[in-house]
Amino acid sequence: MMTELALLLAPEIAQDCTYNGIALHGEVKVVDAFADIRVQVVESFADLKVKTVESFPDDCGEWEFVDSFPDFTIEFVTRFPDIKIRYVESFPGLD
């Protein structure tokens, strides 16, 4: 019962492409712990389509991976993610 309630109350990606107040575009740093968002990479049923870019990650789902001064941090997980992503070559954004 408690697990079901936790799933129902968990934040989801908003229509303005934010998760828990964090815009899901920009400069992203991968960390091993204490991340802003726990992310699972999937092939189907993703919450967000992500395109990695080298500069100007201004649109929903565009991520530029950096080592310092990120807009937000992520931790890759295989279980209990906050969001699920799928990498794409074009048309990033909400799935």
C-alpha cells in the first residue's frame, strides 16, 4: 500500500518540460550519488527523449554533458528512477 501511494505522489515531468522544478535541458553532470534526478535509460516507454548536443542545449530534452558548473546533476540507475529517458538523434522532448 505504501509503495503504491509513493508512486502516485511521485513528481512527473510537467508539460513545460520540468521535473520537480528543474528544466530538463541544459548542461548536465553525471554523478554517483546525491543527484538532482535519478535517470534510467530505456528503449521504450520513456518519459523524455534526450539528444546530446555539443553546445546550446536550449530546447526540451537537449543535454550537454559537462564536468563542472552544471544546470543539474543526474545519476544513472537501473531501478527506481525518477524519470526514464531514451536517447535520440533528432526530435528530443516529451514522449
